[in-house]
Amino acid sequence: MTQDRMDSGSLPITHDFLATMLGTDRPTVSLAAGVLQRKKIIEYTRGAVKIVNRKKLEESACECYGVIQQYDGEIGLK
């Protein structure tokens, strides 16, 4: 979604803030981010997440990402 909304592959965001947004805890976000980083899908540093392989990220997302993309196109956000 970062590239969808900000035209950037980097998002200034902390694991703590992501955890709050997702309704989970920080260790869970760190664990998931570690998996995505090992798969070379993202890179993260303190306070920032960078998408390095958009295609793999989309493939690893649930089907809801495609639904959101379709909806955004229908209402003119894309």
C-alpha cells in the first residue's frame, strides 16, 4: 500500500505503531517482518520499512489486497 498511496517503496513507521494498527503486539510484528526480510521481500531498519520486491509482497498477501485494489480502482483512488 505504501507504493499505492505514496509513490515510494519506503515507509517511515515503527513496529510498535504497526502493532497498534494491526491489533497485535510488537514481537509479532517483528517476527513477521523478520520472515519477510529473510525472504528478501522487505528491508527494515529502526523506524522504516522498505519494499524491495513488490511482486513477492503481493503474492504473500491475502486475497483482500486484490479486493482493495479493485475497489480503489472503481472509486477512482488508483
